[in-house]
Amino acid sequence: MINIKDIRFEKNVNLSRFTTIRINVTGDIAIVSSKEALKNLLLHLKKIKVNYHMIGHGANQVLLNTEAKLFIKLDFPIGEEEINLKEIYLPASISLNRMTKMAKKYNLGGWEIFTGIPASLGGAIAMNAGTRLGEIKEIIKAVEVIDQAGDIFWLAKDELAFEYRGNKFLKTGDIIIGAKLIYKEIDPNIGMKIDDYLKYRMQTQPLNTKNCGCVFKNPSPDMPAGKIIDELGLKGLKYKSLTISELHGNFIENSGDASAEDFLTFVNEIKERVKRERGIEFEFEVKLI
Ligand code: EPU
């Protein structure tokens, strides 16, 4: 790899610490701390014809095929806690967790919708992440993107075609680098709303364990995958270091050094049991990379 200012390359390393489920897998990653560096990197990768994958904060994904691609993680400076409420701009690499702290500090009504989601802002926008309280799209005013050719541009609100847990506005290779955000109102009760929702999430989902969020899509709103797995008595089922969460059937927890193969073997076994016993074909909600 070439040297580029503001980029730290880690070659052939265990990438477990870059995903929330912490599966052991070896690969190459670039940690990029400026837009200029990202642009130079993308131009270089284009020249040498190497594919890349934005890893964000590693939520909602399991890395399986790590060969012949470079993982990219943004680590842009976030600046002081002071934000300009008239024009809120945040880099894509900021965590939603840190934004929740901002929401509490500035009483930003509407920002409770992403409570407890372990993602970066960029990842959350790409996925239109959400909870029972709403979707991230509700508080996004414009998105700053860099494309494969290294060109930086803004997408305005009316160009942001969000979908349920996805979008139609990013093309292959596009990377979100920042966003302008809005809030709905100054709401002095926001801290309480966030704490209440977090308490509820903690009671219903294993937020403090190594997992990738929900593994399977809900076959339909009235048939949640977690409930089906629960009804089949599979909660607590183990395979090597992996366990189906006792708290929520659609979460798989990694208690140690699970590999990508372990994960695949386990989820396929769960899929087969559900197919056999309930006649339902589960689809993955987690992104298998
Ligand atoms: N349920 C059970 N047993 C379980 C799990 C759930 O009976 O083990 C029942 C619950 O009691 C409830 C119903 O199933 O009546 C639905 O459960 P929950 O409210 O936990 O929601 P979900 O449909 O399982 C969805 C999203 C989650 C998101 C929550 C809350 C999907 C696949 N999952 O879960 O998203 O956090 O709603 O908004 O759409 C994720 O994106 O990674 C994720 C986990």
C-alpha cells in the first residue's frame, strides 16, 4: 500500500475489533481521517483496480470474504461538543451514541429515534436505521457524498430516496462523508425519552454483548423472526462460541473467538430448522460481506 497522509493502513490484521460481533477474520483496512486523504485513496484504488467496502462502526455486518478488497473506516475529526443549531453538520464517522449525548445536551427533539443503535451516522443514513420511534431520514436535511472517482457532492432532501432500511440514492462505490441535520423542536423532555427507550431496549435486546443486531428479516410484521425462533425453543442454543440470545431470539452472541465459518454454519442450521419446522424461508437482515 502507498503512503497517504491522514491514513493508517493495517495489512493482514484480525478485523474482529472493527465489527460489533467481533468475528475473527483477517484482512486489510485503511483508517482515514480527512476528506482529502479519502479522495486520494479512492483515486489510487481505482488506478490499481482494488475494490473497497465501507465498514462504518461495523454494526449489522459479518465479514466473510475479506480477500482482494480493502476495508475503509472513517475517523474524521468531530470537533468540540459545541454545535451550531442553525446549521448542524456532522461527519459520517460520528457514532449515534455520541449524537445521543448531543441530543440530551441541546434538547434536540426528534433525535431520540436512533437511541441504542450501535452505528456511525454514515452507516445509519445508508441503512435508514431506525427504531420503534422513527427512522433517521426524518432528521436528515442533506447528505455529503464522495464517489468512486473522488468527486464530492451534496444530495439535497428531495434527492434522498430513502427506503425501509436502505436507500436508492447511493450508487456503487459512493461513500457518505457527512450530513446536515435538523431537529424537530427544542424538547426539554428529550433526555427522559431517551433514557426510557434505552431502558426498554436493554430489557428486550442484548445491547451489551458482541452481536450484529438482528440476524434475520421479519418474514412479516406479525411474524417477527425472533418470536418464531423463541417459539421453536431455540433461545440459548449454542454452536462453539455462538449462542442464540436468551433475551431476543433474533440475536446471536459471540462469547469468544467465533470464525466466519462458525457463524455461517450456525445461521444455516437455524434457517434449516425454521424451514423444516415452520415451513418459513428466513432471509438475512444482517449484511454478509
Ligand atoms: N419476541 C418474542 N421472543 C423473542 C423476541 C421477540 O416473543 O425472543 C416478540 C416480542 O415480544 C414482540 C415481537 O416479537 O411482541 C417483536 O419483537 P421486538 O419488539 O423486539 O421487535 P423485532 O421485530 O424483533 C425489530 C427490528 C429491530 C429493532 C426492533 C425495535 C427487524 C428484523 N428487527 O425487531 O432491529 O431494533 O424492531 O424497533 O426488523 C436490527 O435492525 O438489527 C434490529 C435488531
